[in-house]
Amino acid sequence: MLSTIVLAFMYFVPLQTPATVDRSGEPALRKVLADMGSLRGVRVELYKTGHVRKEQVMAPQQTTSIWYEGPTRFRILEMAPFGDGKLFVSDGQSLLMDTLDDTEDVTLENAGKNIYSGDPDLSLKGNSSAVFFYLLDGPSAFDKLVAPNSEIVSGVSSEPWVKFKSADVGAVTVFYAQKNGKSLVDRIEYDNAPKYEARVRAGSRALRPDGSLVVEEISYVSPGGRFSPSLFSTTPAKNRTVKDQRKKKPGGV
């Protein structure tokens, strides 16, 4: 009897059709990733500003200079507003990280297959992260950037844009321009709400986000060329102490 009632209920209750996720902007995003991933020998200045709450002014967070010869060969110099900073250098085998503080160790790690996989600090959850680093990785970064079941929409205002959601940095809008037949990103906006909320849950005194916004503005100093090999040297200065965390040393040592 009970099974008959259940079956009758299922028969008369209409099935809920899942809402269709708008992915109309996916081709545009994949084109941006393909074009950005093809960049080699570029010199870039990245300026990051942001606020946690909408009533705050947009404050400078860091200025990052990037010499990018390829996914495993790069130099990244980060400077914060109060003078502290970090240097990351990858020669394809080793990744050097220097806090630019002579009282601290220089760290050597095995190089990753791209910028954000070499050191946790360069990933989206790190303090030296940038969405721009993921765009340079090209199409293979798609699933790392775009949250599952996220909408992807595109349009044009003053320039073309693509919007999507990231599990790590929240709602993202990528603005780009056509230059020499390529879609080159010059501005990235995201709310960074997941990271700010995590700080609140961890019990820090961080403000709960309300209208939070982070902006990465990208300036291409040189759009292509070759750099001096010395820029990618991972040999620490002689007067610095070194923490060697490489599991495999260059040359198989």
C-alpha cells in the first residue's frame, strides 16, 4: 500500500529540470587563453590594487615586474607598497625564492611546469599570486581557473570582456584587446571573496568582504624578444644562506 502511494506521488509531482548554465562566453575565454599561452619573451608590469569593502578606497597591494621567456623560465620581482618584496627566478630546473631580506634564507625548489606550480605562494591561494600567471599558462589552466558549473559570459563595453567564477578568487572579469591578431589581457577584476572569507573563518581580524574588489592592470613593456640569460640565473649571492628544498638537483645529483 505504501509503495503504491509513493509511486502515485512521484507520478503527479513534476520533475524539476535543471537550469541551463550559460556558457556562451566559453569560446572567447578559450581564445584568450590560447593567445596568452602563446606569449614568449614578454616583459610585463602588473599593478595590483584592491579593497575589502566598497566604502574603502582602492589601495595599492603590489607591483610585479615579469620577465617571461616561457612557462618554466621566468623572473618575477614583486614589490609591496612599504618596500618589502620577493624575487622568484626559474631557469627551467630550479626555482629561486628570495624575500630580499639579508637576514632570511634564499630558498631553492624544483621548478614547476608553469609559474603557479613552482611555489605555493604563486598559486591563486598564495600571497604572491596573480590571475595573470594562469592566463600565461594557456588552455591547460582553464579547469584551474573556472569553477565547475560556472557560467561563462562575454560582451563588449569599452573593450571585450569575459566573466566567470573561480573557486579560489570568486567572480572574475577579464578584459582584453586585439593586438597583432591576438587577444591580450590588459585588466583583470575579481572579488577575492573566498580568500577574505577564509581569513574571517580562521579567526583573524580581517574585515568580512562587502563589495570587495581586486584589480590587476597589465602593461606590456616589450611584447616579444629575447632576454639576457643572466636574468634567469638561480645561483644565490655568495653572502646569503640557502635552504635547498630541491628533491632532485640539476644534473641528477
